Amino acid sequence: MDNVSQWLVWLLVVTVVPPMLCCLFVLYPIRRYAQRLGLLDRPGGHSTHTEVTPLGGGVGIWLGIMLTFLFGTIAVLVARDSVWLQQYLPDSLLPYLDGVWSRVAQVWYLLGAGTVLFFLGLADDRYGVNEWIRLAVEFAIAAFVVYGLGFGLTAHIGVSWLTNVLSMIWIVGVINSFNMLDNMDGLSGGVAAIIAAAMAMVMLSTPDPGTARPQLLVAALLLVVLGALLGFLWHNRPPARIFMGDGGSYLIGFLIAVSMLMATFAGSGDRPHAVFAPLCVMAVPLYDMTTVLWIRIREGRSPFVGDRSHFSHRLVDLGLGRTQAVLTIYLVTATCGLAAVLLTQVSLLQAVMVLGIVLCMLLLIVILESTGWRKSND
């Protein structure tokens, strides 16, 4: 095994496996005691489920991510000063130790902000929280990330206040897109896992302009999120034994959104179009959120009240089964994810073709859906 392969295998083992196992095993007692915790999803309203189901999936995801970073932080601290430990690490990894340690504080600030959102969602699952309070907290957390930690979109706009506003809107939009997508077994968690994996690949193939090395810290964050989601999906596969809940969807949406702000595409050289990779990989959740809001507003309903007008529900209305609808959305998301990876590696002309393929695929979905709408209205 060459050095690159050894390095990648080591990275996957330490970032994906621990949160996956933690989430996998933690959710067994959460499922058992969900009723005592008051974390239950009951049939009725806009829910399409017919069984009372636990809502505490986000607890396992949160614990998997937090414990992995806790032990990871301790490991990096020890490894920086331990010659004995360094001899067991790949040589290609050693130059990253100091750089990762210099950003540990930022990571914990982000995890703290994500924890606030996690408990906000948990309170919403348990008691219900007014939608305006939720939005206010989300924008406050987004403002902290943008103005307090200095993270923002690589947009090449040149107007700082506009970039900051767009960055805040991006964070809040991505948080709510995953929350709205959580409407069928395995859907939001599976889509988030595909997006996290694709963006991790982008980070490992896009060099940081300051060091000319892969953006290891951002990739590690995404891979830890991926691991926690894989552990959760074992319990959330159809028929779901537990749901992610607002706590889980807020946390996952926040960490994925912020990881894309932490990333830099300035090192792409003659490939400035690489900045569209996050938008490309997020095409499906953003499409679902945009179309659902448009349908609700067009029909004179509140955009905050849940319903069955989501992309997945519309696919079922076209004749697909629920599992088929979820797998179809997985396939579209994976296609967009692969396109995002390609986008950072190709020339401008090739990038236009890649983005054109993604756009054509989305337009094809719109055409198919519009055909179903016309038939339902006849």
C-alpha cells in the first residue's frame, strides 16, 4: 500500500468509524427510553407515518460527533509532543498536526454553536418552539459564525457586507433545507451523508492556498458527520425505528453549511468556478426547500406549517413507492455530488458542461413533476 492509500485509510478509520459506532450503539437505549424523554413522533397532521416512533436520533448523532472530536483533540495534543506516538502515524500526516491544533479552538466554538442549535431542535421536538424564535436563534448563530469567527462564502464579490449577509442566509437556508427534507425514512440522513462524503472528497482534492496541502480539517469535520449519519441510518432505514428529529437536522445542516464556509477555493488557481461546488452538491435539498416554499405561498398557506408537498411526496404522487422515491433522491444527490467533485478539477469550459448536466437533470425533474401536476388537476 502506497503512502497516499495508507494515509486515506488511516483518515477514514479515525474519522468515520468512531462516530458511526458511537451513534449506532447509543441509539439503542435512546429508542428504549424515548417515551420517558417525551421524544415521540405521533401519527397525524402532515406526518405520513402510522406508528408512534422515537424522535431522539439527533442525540446519537450529537454524541457521536462530540465524543469523536473530544478524543481527537486529546490525540492531537498528545501527538504533537510525543515522538513515540508519531512513529505510528503516517509520515504524510505529521506536517498537519500543528496546523490542525491551531484551529482546534475554532472547531470547538463551532461545535458549541451547533450544540445550541441541537438543543433548540430538541426543545422543538419535545415542547414545540415558535417559528420566529427558531429563525431568530438560527440567524444569531449564523451571525456569530460569520462575524465572530470570520467564516464566509468564497464568492469573489468584493463587497464584504454583502458576502457576510449571503453567508448568514446560506447557513440558515441549509439548516432548514435538511429539516424540511426529513420527511421519509432514511431521506434526510442519507442525503446528508452523500453530501458530506462528496464535499470531503472536494476538500481532499482542493489545496489550501496557504499550505498547498489538502484541507484536512474541513474534510475531517465532514467525515465525522458522515460517520455519525451512517450509525444513525442503521436505525432509520425503512421501516424507521427512530427519527432524526429537529435536533439532529439542525445540527447536521449547520455543520455541513459551516464546513463549506470554512473551505477555501482560492487555491484552485485558474478554476474560480470551483466556488460553485457547494451550491452544486446542495442542489437537491435547496430544490426541495425552494419548491415547497413556493407551493405553500402560492396556495396562500403559511411557509412554516408542514405538509406533504415535498419533493419526496411528489415523487410518490407520480407513482413511485416510498423506498423508490428515497433511492431516486439519493441517485440525484450522488450525481450532483460527483459533479461538484469534478467541478474543482476541470477547466472553465468543462465546468460549464458539468453545471449544464446538473441543470438539465433538475429541469427534467421539473418537467416530470409538472406532468404529474397537470394530470392531478384534470
